[in-house]
Amino acid sequence: MHNKIEDIEVRLLLEAIHLKYHYDFRGYAMASIKRRLIQARDRFGCRTISMLQDLVLHDESILMELMGYLTVQVSELFRDPAYFKAIRETVVPHLKTYPSLKVWIAGCSTGEEVYSFAILFREEGLEDRTIFYATDINQDSLRKAEAGVYGLDRMRLFTENHRLSGGKSSLSDYYTAAYGAATFDKSLRKRIVFSDHSLVTDAVFAETQLVSCRNVLIYFNKDLQNRAIGLFRDSLSNRGFLGLGAKETLRFSSHVDGFAEFARDERLYQKREEA
């Protein structure tokens, strides 16, 4: 019974957030969002999720902190290096045939993925013809992404990932270290547009040649996954590329026929020619 009441409370809270703040989490997978809301409930010292709802509705500053729980902030530079290696070796040769490129990093979180692409594209001589769109619904994450500052203790892992991804330089060439933090070079940001965008409610905003959206769809229910993949399909030019996370697939999507598997193990797909 308690579980059932909690489910009702979760639905009411998500409805309240949508009505007041226009952030729509109602199509997110129930199990994961409930788990994260219970963590938030405990963090804010609330006895129930209903009490958390009361807090959020009457104090806007709570929402921004709550967004940290509702949107997943786990990333690293060149995360899953084999993915970036596959892009470097198999996708980049195709991208080199375009005079200009647009790349969309959807759900960019605190920016690790977009900096990975900026570095990879610089190493492959594609940076100057590329615009990167880095989007997320969490304003706080976008601010962190734009700052490009990460803990120095994370650099060993980032450096190893970069090496395994086929990196052609030393990662330390791209950041300066001071006071326990690594600040990534401002020049990496000159081709990046950071922007607030929701895969749940917003529309396509550009024609792109590559979309990378990793470890976002696992938090969506089936309808929302289909909506997001539909956006990517509409955004991609003919024969453009889509990259998903290691646990994600197009296999059960209503858009599966719109894509060909390009590098199956690395979850890279290529949009089929449209008549």
C-alpha cells in the first residue's frame, strides 16, 4: 500500500513541476525517477514526497537543486573510449567530405562529452568547420559545462580514456592546472553553443551530421524514447550519424527502419537515405 501511495505522490510531484515550471519529467521511467526523488526527499529532510512537492511549489530555488537529482550528472571525458575510437576511425572519414559540420551533443550534462568531441575534432582537423550544439535541460549543468572546470583528481582517468580513444596528443595540452582544478582551454569553446533544450517538449533546431545522445534514453519511457529518436532523425542530414549509450539501442524503436547499424558494438547508427 505504501508503495502505491508513493507512486501517486511521484506522479503528482511531476505534474506539479510541469504545471508550474514547464519541465516535463512525466514520461521518464518510473523506477529510476522514483529512486532519485526518494534520495531528494531525504536530502531535503522531508518525511514524504508530498512534503517535497509543497517545498518545490513554494520555493523556486529548491527546483534547481532538485534538478540535480532528476537529471543524471554522471560523465567523464572520452567515456567508453571504444565509442570515440570508432567515431575517430569510421565516422570521421565520412565527416571529412563535408565542407561544414554541425554536431549535436544532446543531454550534455556538465560538458565532458562535448569537450571530448572538440578535442577529437581538433586532432582530426575538423574543428574549424564544425559547430557543436551542447544542450541540456539543467541550467546549472550548462553553466558548469560552459566553465569547463573539473577536479584535478579526475584527470588521470580522463587522460587514460583519451589515450585509449586513439588520442593524437597529450590531454594536458588542452587544460591548465591550478588550485586542485583543471580548466579546459577557452579556445575549445569557440565552436560550442551551449543551450537549454528539452528532448521532451522542444523541437529540432538545426540540420546536423552527427548526433551523440548517450545514457539519456535509458531514463525515458518508450513513448519518450520514440519522440527523442524522432527528433534526432529529423535533425540528421541524409546518411548522418547517431551515437547512443552502451545500454541503449534502436531495436525496439518505431524509427528503427530509418537507420542502418553502422558500428553495432559501439551503438553507432547511420540515417538511411530518404526518398
